[in-house]
Amino acid sequence: MHSMNHWGGSFEIHDATTDDEHSRNMDLDRAALSRQQLDETQQSWLLGPQEAKKKDKYVDLGCMVVKRKVLKWAFYAALIAFVVIGVPIIIAKSIPKHKKAPPPPDRYTEALHKALMFFNAQKSGRLPKNNGVPWRGDSGLKDGSEETDVKGGLVGGYYDAGDNIKFHFPMAFSMTLLSWSVIEYSNKYKDIGEYDHVRELIKWGTDYLLKTFNSSATTITQIHSQVGGARNDSASPDDHYCWMRPEDMDYTRPVQTANSAPDLGGEVAAALAAASIVFRDDGAYSQKLLKGAATIYKFARDPGHRTPYSRGNPYIQPFYNSTGYWDEYMWSAAWLFYASGNKSYIQFATDPRLPKNAMAFLQIPDLGVFGWDNKLPGAQLLLTRLRLFLNPGYPYEESLSGYHNATGINMCMKLQRFNVFNFTPGGLIELNHGRPQPLQYAVNAAFLASLYADYLDAANIPGYYCGPYYFSADSLRSFATSQVNYILGDNPRKMSYVVGYGGNYPKHVHHRGASIPHNGVKYSCTGGWKWRDAKTANPNTITGAMVGGPDRFDRFSDSRPNYNYTEPTLAGNAGLVAALVSLTSTTSSAGVDTNTIFSAVPPLYPGSPPPPAPWKP
């Protein structure tokens, strides 16, 4: 018999219940048992009308059965939680986020943006639409058109300074220096948004350098060393006598060709090899650069062609005379080794005869001054890098340790306390002994000092010795910042020597394109003299140009005819860019990229030194 179960559902009572079960049931509820034995009429008569009970309602959720009341309260609780917790979260997430602003650019980053623009202003050839210098246009489109060995002529490249000559020796050095700065500090360039720009500037230069010789050949016999030119005290139309915008040149621009160029060839090889590392993400172009570098290096090293490229040439010697070539040999061999991994280059770079010929270990102060004519300090630091981070051991160690020691001595010589070089009263080092253009040597020294400090940090070396005196890496940075800060305005005149940086900078820069109005008028060779001699400021601002700089007493003449003070140069700005990017702290990137330069270098397992000579009594 079934009876209603007021908890829901039904249950069945079986007759075969055991005595124990009956006793338990009776103990639990005897009245219930008696009701089970009465029919419905008897129950209603004996018990009278039963009190109606309110039935609970249930909801079947599939996996479980839940009271509707419980489900309702759960819903209300979830709704309240959503209102109290969820709604504020949604509102908070919907409010536009104000990301933490990046730190404002430091003075080095601000100056760097401008210093790179100088290269845009110096471009020759057919300019890209986004060149960014509105007063410049296409120029030099007929350069080298009469040279039968150059397809399309020698169009492109960079004008060197305030004139319209393309000097290939300092141009190649400038490209090497820019490439070196990118290899070491590529992340900094990326962080400040200048990575693509600086690579485009390098490529503009290396594309042109590849035209200066037959870069598709494996053996060559000549290289074009210059386009345009002037003779001292000449009264004939040329790049010095005439004061004309590059776009208006109508005089003859001769091409200088060298059949012997150990110095120029070595520098061009270094430029192409260094750039091939910069452009490793473009395999075809990188290989083209590396092939050209190997070709011109072979030409430079030819024993039968070792007369300096400038010797006896009146168009070159008074301006960019080379005083030797062993430094370029060391410099180019180091770059070719890093670019190719070919051990023959490092074997030559560390051959003890090379530093002997280059006088690398003689501690001559002037040989420690890095510049377009002397690559020795840069080459020694570049090879010291190999010892610090790869430590290849024998048979390279003897020369590498010598380069490392010479690098430390070069750094010591720049510190004012040792009185090796004079300093102006305002604190500028006089690396060229008071002669014109001191700033380009100061920025080069600042770059090497800052870079060496970063090398020491990366190698976990806290400092270096100058004789018995110990100096931390920060002493190098202090020197570097003092020189760059001087150039940016921390000097007795409170003048920035970088055009466009700060409020007080040279306004009468010795530069033809910047001094002649961009008004659609073509001024003749001598007709432009009125702009050269005008007392008014340049009508065009050549942003980022670092001028020659002050004299040894911190005096400066902002005069256009006085080029010793006011003329900028390509090599000077390359050093400025390198120094600035090494010092900037605007970016999150710190230190150098220790690995990229070695990506082509094979393992250099230390060899076994030869056994000692047999003992003789």
C-alpha cells in the first residue's frame, strides 16, 4: 500500500518487514502505524479533518533538485553581488586608461634627434620625398657621368661640410662610426624612434661607397676617392671659389681616382663590413656589402699599391691628407672578422708585426686621438671587445692583451689630472692642440670612453688602472658627459654648438645651402658671395650641425666667413651621434648589445702554445 510522503515522492512498506524493523518503526511513530491499518473513511472519522499543510515547491535543475525559495534567494544574492562588486569593476574598466607617460627625453636624446637631421641636409643625389629638409633638393645628378667604369655615375653620397665636395675618406669613416653605434646601441635607437632613420642614413652612404669601385669584382685596380674639389687660392669656378647651393652648381666637378689607396681602401672596407652587420636582417644586401668589403680590402692590402691615397694630390692633400695606413689595416681587419667570421682577418689583426708597424704600444699621445685620419684607438678598443667577451686565448692573447692595455692607457691620457692634453678654462679637452675643429675630436673621445665603460660593466669589471691609480668605469662616463655637456651649452659662453639645440646656438654657420635663401632664384658662382658675406643670420637652419667649435680660450666667433669656428663636418657629426646615443638614459635599454657583433664569429678554441726550446747545458 502506498501512502503519501509529505516530503515529496512516495515510499513503499513491505509486509515482509522484520520484527526489528517493526519495533523500530513502532518506537519511532506508533500513530503512523495504526493509520496504516485503517481505510480512508475510518481515518477521516477517527481523526477528524486534517490540517492542510503548505507544500514546498521544487525546481529540477537536472543534476539536482532545489527548493524554489532557495533558488530565488541565490538569485537575489548574485544580483546584489553583481551590483555591489561587478558594476564598479565594469565602470572602472570602462574609464579610459591614462598610461604612465614615458620619462621626458634627456638632453642627449633631444640633441641626438637633431644631430641625425644634419645628415639629411648633407645628402647629394636624388633625394627621397621624406627627407625632411625643405630647403634642400636634388643635386649632383651628373657627378661622375664621364667615368666609364661606373654605371650611372657617382650620384649620391654626402657633401662633406659647408662646401659641395664629396670626400670619400671621411665619408667612409662617418658610415663606420654610425654603424658601430647602431651595433652597440640598437635598442636605444629603437626606443627613441631613430632606428630606421639611422639605418637609412647608413645605407645612403654605403650604397654610394659601393659605386666608388667595381664592387661586383673580386680584384680591382682603382677606387674613386673624391667628387668635386678645389685648389687653394684658385680663382677658377670650383667648390670653394663659388658660393652656390648644391642644387645650382654649374661648374666642373672633377673626379679623383686612386690606383693606390691602402688607407682609403681600408676605411671603405671597414665601413662596408660594419654596415653588413647592421643589415643582417636583409641577407642579400648584407652579403653584397660584405663581398664589396672583401674586394676593397684585398686592393688595400696589395703590396704593390701602398702609397697613401692623398699623397701629391692638390685636391685632397691640403684637406684630408692621410698620414698612414697601418691603423686602417687593423681597423678594417677587425671589422671584416666580426662581419664574416673568417679567421684570416683576426690572425692578421693579431699578428705581432701589425701593432709594431702601427706603433700601437708606444704610448704616443697623438696616436691615442681617434678621428678620420687615425683609427688606432678605435681599432684597439674594438679588438679589446673580443678579449673581454670571448677571450679566445692563444695565439691571439699576446696582441689582444696589448690592445687591452693600450686602450686603458688611452683612457688615462684623457683624464685631466694626468695633464697629457690641455683643457680650455671651461673644460674642453684640446686633443688637436688648439687647432681648428676641436669638437670632433672631443666627441670621438667621449664616445670611446662611454663605450669602454659599458664594456667594463657588461664584463663585470669595476674599473681599470692608470699606473698605480685605480679608476671606476664611472670616471670614464664623467669625462664623456663633461665633454658632451660642454658642447650642448655647459661652457663659459652658455652657447650650444649644435645648431637648433637650446636657445643660444650659432646662427651664421659656414654652409652654402643654409646661407642662401630657398626662393627659387639661382645665384651665380660669384653672385652668391653676398650671402657668404652678409651679416644677417642664415635664412635656413641646418638643424643638428655641430660647428667647428671654440678656440683654446673658449672664445667663439659666430661668423660665416670664419669657417674655423662655424663650419660643420660629416665626420664631426658622426662622432656626436655616437657619443649622444651612448650617453642617453631616456630609454629602458642600458649598456651595449654584447652578442650581435659576434653572430658570425666561429668558436675560437684556445690552441696549444709551441713547446719550449730544448734545454742546453
